[in-house]
Amino acid sequence: MPAVTSRFDRGFTLVELLTVVSIIALLLGLLLPSLAGVRNAAKRVVCQSNLRQIGLGVVTYGNDHAGTAPRAAPHELGGTNGRCDPADPWLPPHMFGGTLPANERLLNRYIENEQVFQSPADQGEPLWWFDTAGWQATSTAFDMYGSSYFYASGYNRMTGVGAPMGIAKFVGAEFSFDDFANAPLALGETLRLNFYQHPTRKVLIGSIPIHRTMQGVVASNPRAQWYLPDPDHLWANAAFVDGHVEFVQAFPAEPEFLGVNTPPDEANPYY
């Protein structure tokens, strides 16, 4: 008597295998974007935690220094020294303080872990004139500067304080801007943290994209989109003078906006 052959004994047909593979591929296609979104959100949360610690460090520094903010170039507030050698003629690491050794960075003595200055979302420097660079084009901002964050001090190592404490960066869109414009600081001096009449509206330090929105050329650069793929706006985490941290939309990449050179006003609240 011949043995009875069940469906399971004969295995799957080619059509059945292709059907299963197609279903798996469809499910993966649905799940992967969701997983990517979860990963990006997790990076954003870690980045916000970093900025809260840095903001607290700035306040602690101020308590020890008559309430003044640290005088530091944009990337030399804390972290480690960047990859660029001080003899390297390439300009940005010198101008933004990336070559400063870790033991000379003012906030490192207030924050034990220098990795706090490294954002997990760091995709590098989105300035358009980096696109033709060599190793810089494949490096994170932390690699180059020793910090993924841009301290809004208005001070740099190359030219001093062109606009004392940074008219478009550190002062912000608030009434205290008028006070500052009427009586600007001497070169190299720093403001007291209580100078700001609206500390909830003044960015103190943020991830680099918020300080790189330049006239219509940066937001469309994928390297500027650390958190969201949005060619029309830049998004960034930012710590404010009062200590809170926000995920903020900088502003559109449109010709009427001049990035860090845009005068502060109500329509441009993050500068």
C-alpha cells in the first residue's frame, strides 16, 4: 500500500516561497521607516540630555565668576581638541576654537564626561564650502572641533569679537538687544547671564545646524539635516539661558534670511 504524502512532506512550492518572501519584504518596508524614526528620536533625546548638562555647567561657571558667561569660541566651551593640527592652514577649526586642547576648555572642569559634547545625531559640518574639502567632508563636527555644539558666544579665535558677544547670536530677539546695541561690550568682555530680560527666549548653545542657516544654501544640504530630512528648514536642539532645552525649527532656506547675520526680531526668534 503506497504511503500517504502530506502537503508538509512535499515542501513549499515556488509560488508559495515567493509569496512568503514578498510578505516579509512588505513588512520590512513598513517597519524600517518606523524603526529609523525611533532611532532618530532616541538620538534627539540623548542630545537634549547633553545640552541640559552643558547648560547647567554654564550656570555653575557663572556662579563661580560673578554671574558672567564663559568667554569661549563657538566650539571651545568644552569637549576635546579637534582633529586639525594647529599648523593646519584650513580655517574653521582655528576660527571656531576647534584646536583648543581639552585641558583649556573652560567647562570641562564642571562636566566630568567630555563625551557630553558629542551629539549622537552629529552628521558633520554643513557649511556649503566644505563640500569640496577632503577629510573634513567625511568627519563629524565632534571629530573636527571636539564638540558637536555651537556655543553662542560671538567670540572666535581669528578676529576676536567682531560684534561684541555676537549681535545676531548671543543677544537674541528681546528687549535686552536694544540695551546691548546702545552700549556694546569692549572686545573680549562677556555678558552676565542675568543681562537677558527674557532668558526663556535666548539660545545659549545648540547643535550646529541652528547656527548654520545661511542664505538658501545650507538647509538643502543633507549634512545639515541631523534630525529630520527637511530640505526647506533646519531643525536643531537648543539650550536656552533659563536652562530649558527645545527641539526647534530654525527658519526657512529663503533669500530674505541671512542666517547668523539676520538682525534679531520677532519673526526670527532664535537669533
